[in-house]
Amino acid sequence: MAEVFFSGSTGKKLTWIVHSNHIYKIYWDVFVVFLLVFVCIVIPFRLTFIPQKSDDNQRWEIAYYVIDGMFGVDIVLTFFTSIPDEDKM
């Protein structure tokens, strides 16, 4: 299941590459989908029905910053994710 990647020029093992089919990567992708669904439902609802001067605005703002941070981690993780080569498989 775990595939080892090697640099073409040096032959060294690349330990920082995340295999696209690794179970933790799949769990992370599912988690990000849940975050996206949450954001797509909650933000329009709060903008429409909750007054701007609500008491819990600070907690929601912190939650939005945490979710934005998770999306930032996902962007960085995507840079280190392998892309399967269909011709060689």
C-alpha cells in the first residue's frame, strides 16, 4: 500500500511526498469536503437570518479562522501529494 518514491537524479528516498491513495490522505480529503459543506450551508444561513450584533459573533469568527487555516493546510498538503501516472500503472 505504501509506495516509496525516489528522486530521479540522486536516487534518494523522498519521504515528504504523500501518496494520493494513502488512507490518511483520503480521510483528510473527506474532512475537507465536510468543511466545505459546512461553510456552504452555515455562512449563507448566518448572513441571512442571524443579526450582525449577535453575542456569539466572536466565537463564529474564531471558527471561521480555524476553518480557513484548515483550507490553508490543505493547499500546502496538495503541493506534496503525488499524481498517479496512468500510462505506467
